[in-house]
Amino acid sequence: DAGVIQSPRHEVTEMGQEVTLRCKPISGHDYLFWYRQTMMRGLELLIYFNNNVPIDDSGMPEDRFSAKMPNASFSTLKIQPSEPRDSAVYFCASSGPRTSGGGLTDTQYFGPGTRLTVL
Amino acid sequence: AQSVAQPEDQVNVAEGNPLTVKCTYSVSGNPYLFWYVQYPNRGLQFLLKYITGDNLVKGSYGFEAEFNKSQTSFHLKKPSALVSDSALYFCAVRDLFTGGGNKLTFGTGTQLKVEL
């Protein structure tokens, strides 16, 4: 398996522009997580999905941020409009599925991240 | 709420010496604990986890972690450090109380620097 795939790897944009980050989870995984990492705040969980349904979006900083998962193999994180304080590295991670015994496979596997710079 | 604390922002150790990166946890019930490593400009990589069983857990790259229930700790250890071990290390605990999902709560990270 190629692991979690994220695109683009780097994004530079101007304040006010729309930014879309993309993620392809590991095939067969049923959980998908979006994180943001900055020097000031460390690693923050923004939102996570289970079976394509958003479960917890309490970490989404404000209405400018939105995330979707239209199918099991694709998710997007959109920022509209973007601001300089959104500059960070955004990670996608996936985990799962449940084991045959009903237990959870809870190890998360991270993508390489998207480094976003908003000027 | 479940949480982990990494009391050291940075740990310095000489190559060949043993290393310890500290983590303490606070949970309700049995803890599910993890260690991840992040190399520069890379995503986090899974090192090891404790679910149940032996208190000494062995993981990737020669790392191991010792679960200590009485001290609520889960310290990461390696008998002989390598320069290539220099990276950012995160401790994490699985949160069981948000819809039963696989959510992990991460610590603030500890920068390990191994010098010649």
C-alpha cells in the first residue's frame, strides 16, 4: 500500500484565496483524521470521520474551515477565505478497520502533510 | 478528559548512551497509549503502543516503552542512542469517550537530540 497520500505537498497562496487540501486514506481504513501543526499550538485535531461521516468537528477553528469525505477513498479540507494565521502544516491520517473480533484497530497512519503558507 | 503530558521540551543525549523520553497520562479506565516519531518535514510515524499485557512494549527501530500503572507513566526508552534517532517524539492516549472512535490525544512533543 502507498500509505496515506496528501496533495499538494506545498501550497503558497494570498490572503483571501480559497485553499483546498486533499487526502487519500489507506485502502480499507474507515477512520480519517485532519490535523494541523504549528510551532505555537503544536498538533491539533481539526475533525475526524468514520465511514465517511463527520464524528467530531470541535477542533475546526471557525466557519472558514470545512471538510468533506464524499467516499471512502477521498477527503478534502477547505479554507475560504484563507488568512495568514492559517499558515501551518496540515496532516491527514487514517486508521481501522475493526478486527474480526470486534476490536478497533486504533493505530493512526499519517500522510506526509501539506505545508500551507498564506501571504 | 484523557490527557498525556511530556514534561521535557528537549532531551539531549550522547550517541551510544541510553535515552529516555518521558510521558505521563491521565485517563478514566484502562489506558491505550502510543508513541509516534516525527522526522523533519515528515508525517508522524507509529513506533509502538500499549493496550494490555506485558508492561514492557517493544517497537520499531529498537525502541521500547515501559508502562507503569502506579506512576501513570509510559516512558520511551532505547538502550543505545543513534544520531539518526534525533527527531520529535509524541506520546498519545486513545480517547474512548467521543463516540467510541479512534481519536488520539497527543502530547506537546519532545525534541530528542543525539550528539556524537
